[in-house]
Amino acid sequence: MRAIVTVGRRADADIPHWPVLVEVPGAGPLTREMPAQPDDTGRWWPAGTPDERDTLVALTDRPAAAPSILAATREYGRFLLLALLGNDGWKLVSAALVSAALVSAAASPLTEIELRLPPGDADLHGLTWELLHAPDEGGEFLAQDPRQPVMIVRGVVSPAANGRTVQPVTGTARMLFTVGSELHDPEVRAGAEVMAIIRGYDRTSSLIDFRVRSQITVDRLQRACAEVRPHILHLIAHGSCDPESAEHTVQLRAEPGGSAAAEVEHVNARALAEALRGDGELPLIVFLSACESGDTRPGGTAIAAELVAAGVPVVLSMTGRISNTACRTFARAFASAVVKGKPLHLATAEARRLAFSRARDGEIDWALPAVFMATDVPADFTVIDHTQSETLREFLRDLGPECAPVFHARDEFFDLLDHLLDEKDPLAVLLAAGRGATVSPGGTRLLRELSAASLRAGHVPCNVRFVPTDMPKNAAQLAIDVLVAICSTRYALKLDQNFPSVILDGIEDELGPENLAKVLPSRRQGTAVRAKRLRPAVAEIDPAGFTDELTACIRRDLLELATAARREHPGLFTASCRPILLLDEPQQIPDLFRHLGILLSPRGLSAEHSDRGYRAKIPVVLFTKEPAMRPGGARSVLTRALQDEDWARTAEVLLFQEMTPPEYPDFVAAAWRWLVMHPLPKGDGGHTRPLTVIADKEESWAEIVRQQTRGRQVIYSRDLMTAITEAGRAQEVLEEDNDDAALESWQDSRSAA
């Protein structure tokens, strides 16, 4: 339930004041006047007398000499509440503040107070309304009361709404994380915030399609929004007031080719809104980790308010200069709550409570993140509604792609996946390659993440996992391995497993009745069992005339898999759903690319000889340890395949040590840092706390990584990461990240309350 408090401004009255209208559902509206006392600069303060004004000014400044800053902050919150609502208005609001356990099914507790302040009234917007505090003895800040938290919302009338209906995300939420600086900038500490929030959103288990772009320019931001079409956009940047225009801006990177002296560009709200529009659709929610992005200058409006007016339904931004720790803590807790499907008011309450628990000396940073919301957003709004996506989460678990994601900040893989899954895009084959069998670049983990990303995007991944001791000897056995993977996918998606397989029929016809009777019993068996029994018998089958038919059979079975998924689960798999074939590390096949090349074409899994209705692109992803070049410069099998095969015209090869774009070296540090932030096992059976790099010791951290890796081409190794962690702690380069412990403490405090 939402209470609405509308405030005007009357300078032409006998006594300057703000007219106030208080509307609480189920009660009659209340009108009152909030008196104003100007100071020597002409600024209005909500106080009845000069003495009250001086008290409010002192509380607003919160001098360091105050005996208790927290006590002063509580007094400030009580002062603001009574100035705004008065005793009668508080009675209306407090009557609605009842425990959810005592509310009948026909009613709901008050969860939001929407403040509709005059847009350009810098005097009102300059006050920290998020500190509203109950005046009762033993009362609490409304925004973090453990019994019934109330979200303080700054309501904005959006001309761009045009009768729209703001609805939550019901499937996979697309999240774009943009950084105006380098990830290791010590002032904003974007890398630490990126990694902490990734832990909150968690790419796999939370059904979030997560992308990162650093050193963002206005043009790159617009292109990224057009490509990703994010539901949630998180921007980390310096926020400041541009001295030339006297308006609040965020600092993005300057466009290449501009003035040599200009490294950054001050971007105002209008330019920012245009960039966020991307291909025409604005994000559902924008989180501005930029100081003062929620401040209102005299005669203007806050960046956040302008974004809402331009059409963004919800914007969270900072109303002052907030510490990195408080901003990161708030953002991570907010992310964690949002992806669990909690309403916005509970997500902000948990985030404030966590930030408050980590505050020092009563600092108010926990209250500086403000919620700017369009007036047409419904009360108790939920950003992500999981009620319709639990089936998809179950499929993710059953298909087995869920694992600790290690490829954050390496978005080129996931950007290429978008191209692979786009029917109109020519890219059809993606090869992820190592430098030989001695490296451990994490290809299996990559395929698992790509599989999960495909499923979240509404497509059907088919994961072929080879047995090292029984690799396919020809294309026919490779086809049977694909069929077994199709059966496993059908089982996970609760589809008919004993379907009429075209692969099986084609191979049985090729064997003939006499050979078939030798390997199969007379009684009919399930498709997967039958395929596995046939596999040894087709080891020598590879006649040239059978390959075209074989590829057509594989395509038919894969396309029928996608059709069955659409038919059985129409809410998860739409008409654009397509299968994607992922093959994991078949490096022991001597003629891998000869066998695979038989099945491939520039359209992925070959469509050259298929019926017109079955010529849809079927993309293929392959991880191999086959090197691009042999020692001494000799061409490898992979190199020859790429140069000699027609299908290679629509293929991309990514070598693991080249995953990081050279123009963004900070991505490497961010990826390593993310791994270090995970708990690692200790000798006593416990785990370390998550760790992060101390802001001013980034160079020391990079040197430790270089020393410990010794140039080895290893992306992830638990032993290696443990060694790096121990070295970092010994040299005091790492610090504990206590967010997890604070979250647990917050949960305990709620339970006790």
C-alpha cells in the first residue's frame, strides 16, 4: 500500500509555506501547511520559527563535534517527519503501519510513502527525506524498520508514460553493467563494485543475462543498450556539477578522436537518456552509482528525476557524496533481493539495513541512495517476477549448466553467442581453443555457461559430452553421440524420450536388417538405449553417399527437439526458438575436423541438402585443445580446417589467452579479482571470507598475479588461486569483504525482531 504526500510551494502568501496533501488509502485526505523559514541566502527551511530553522540547519550539517551523530540523525528524521506530516498526518500514516501478520486478506500494510515534491524546488530536494523517523518513543527510521519497512519514494510525473503499463520481468532479465572509468579506478573502485554486484545477481541461478562494458563513452553506451536491450542498467561513474553549464552530470570517457586534452566527457541527463534509449526502448530500472546524481540544483531537476521524466520507470541514485563501501554494499544487497523476486520496497529496505550495519560513527551514507519513481509504477512493484520462471530454473538445474560463473567481464563470448542465435546473422560456428592438451583454460565451464545463457534466451542447448576412452571414430558415431545428448535434453525438459529419431532410422537403414539383428534384441527399446547399443556397430560406417543423409537426420532431430520444447512449454520457448549444438573437448579424435566438417556448412550444422523448411541455421559451439599452430610454425589440424573448409567462412575462433580485448586490460584484473572474492577452502575444513583488492594496491596485486602464474596459460585453478590469495594476504594487498557476514547479521536481527 502506498501513501502519497503531494507538496507545493507558496511564496506569494502572507506567510511563505508549502501546501501539503496527505493521501492514505482507506482514509480521507488531509491538507495542511508546512511553514517555511528562509535563511540569509534565501533558502527555505521547513521550520515554524527561526530557532527551529537553526536547529534543523545544525542537524543537517551534522557537525563532527556532535556528541552522537546517530542521535542527531534520528532527531533530524523526526523533525522532518513532523514538519511534513504534522501530528494529524502522522496519525493517518501510523494507523496504516501495521504488522503484515495482523492484516486481513482484504487489506495490506503501508509499504511506501511517495513524496511528490515540486520538481525544481532545490530547497526540498536538498533534504534527506530517506531519514524520516517515527516520532514515537522507541521508534525507528521508517526506511529500515525491521517490523514494517517503508520505502521513501520521490515521485516523478513522466510525460513519456503515455498510458503505458509498467510490468515486471517474467523471464530472463537482461542486465547491463556500464562503467565510466577503468574498473581499477581507486576513486570509484568500480571493479570491486562490479564483482560484488555480480555475486548479488549471480548469472546462473538468478536467470540474469549479465554484460559488462567499461570505459564507456556516450556512443558506446548507446550501442551497448541497443545490443543488450537491458531491463536493468547499472552505471558506475564519477558524478559532479559541470562548472560550465552549472548542471549535474556524470563523467563518461571522451569519444576517441576528440580533443587530446579531454579524457572525460560531462554527460547531462538529456544526453544520458538518449543513450539509454538504445534502439528505442528504455530500461525498466536504472541504478546510478554516481555521487550527486540525485541532487537538484536551483532552477533545475536531478539527473535521476529527468531520466524518470524521459521514460525510465525507476531510477536509484545518490543524493550526496557517498562512500565506495556504502554504495557497493547497498548495490549488492539490493541486487540480491531484486533477483530473488522481492518487491522493490523490501529490496531497498534490506539494502539500507545492510549499509547501515556497516556504517561508522553514525554516518548517513545508507540513506543517500534515493528511489525516483514514475507515478504510474504500481505500489509494491516487483522488478523480477519469478512465478513464471521457476520451470526454467528447474531446467537449468536438470541440464547441469549451473556452476560458479568464471567468465564475467569476458563478454565477447556471450556477445558472440547473441550473433550465433540470431537467424539473420551469418555467424554459425564458434570455436574456443586452447594451446594444446597441457593447458587448463576452463572450456567445459565456458560451454556450461553458454548453455545456460542459451536456455535463458529461450533456445534449446544440446550438450555433447565425450568419453575420453571412447571417442567417436567417424561421423556416424558422432551423430549417435548427438542423439544421446538430444535424449538427455528431452529428459531434462520433460519431453517424450522415446520419440521417433530420424538419426536412428537412418543409421539402422544403412546397417541393414541382417547387421541390425546381430546387435539389437528383437524387443523394442528406448531411443537412447537403442542408440548406445548401435554405436559400436557403426564404427566402420563412413560411405560418402551417407554423409548428406546423416547431416539431414541430425538436423531433423534437433529441429524437432526445438519444436517439441515450444509445443510443451510455449511460455519459455517462443517461435524464434532454435537448437544450439555444444561439443565439449573432443581433442582425442585424430580426424576431428574431418568428421565434424562433414556435418558443417556456413549455416552451422549442414543445411546444404536439406528441405527448404529445414534450412534454419543451427549454430555449433566447440571447445577444443587443438592448437591453432604447431611448434615451429607448422599448420595444425585446426588451422587447415579453417583454411580449407567451406564452413569456416562463418566461424569465429577465440583462443583463451586472447579472451580479453587488448584495449581493455583492466578486464583481466577484474576477472581475477572476482575469483579471489570467492571463499576458498582452508586446512581446517572451513573457508576464507571473500576477499577484494585494496584500492591503492592494484599494481602490487598485478605483480603477485604475474609472479604466481609465471606465464602459465591457466585461466582457473583452485590451487593457483589459493596460492595467489595467500601471497596477497601475506603482503597485505587483499582485504576481507564482510558483506556476507553483514547480510547474515541483518537476517538474524530481523528474525529476533
